[in-house]
Amino acid sequence: MRAPEIASAVMIGKTVYVYDSRGNILFIVTANGLLGYTATTLTIRLAHHALTYNNMGAQINIQTIR
């Protein structure tokens, strides 16, 4: 079975909701900003860091930003 793809990500307040193409929530994260997403990754801003998650909600990268 293939992992679901990210179809959209919506930030409401400090919460980012990540959805598949059927409108099901894949995962939820807390953030200071939504930097972007692809079908397989989501990148958010949290304090002075950019955190990247895969489409299963696992953090796969962290980078310091200003």
C-alpha cells in the first residue's frame, strides 16, 4: 500500500492541518508559520527553525533560519 500524498495544508492560528486528496487529516503540527508543502513533504517555521515532515508526519529535517 502506498503512503498517502499531501493534497493541502491549512494553518489556523498556530496549528497546521495536513490533508490528503479525500479531505482526511494526515497529521497536525504546531507552527509559527507554514513555509510550504509538496505531495511528500511539509515545511513549517517554529521559532528560529524550519522543520520538514514527510507525508506520514515524521520529522525528517531541521534547519536554523533567521
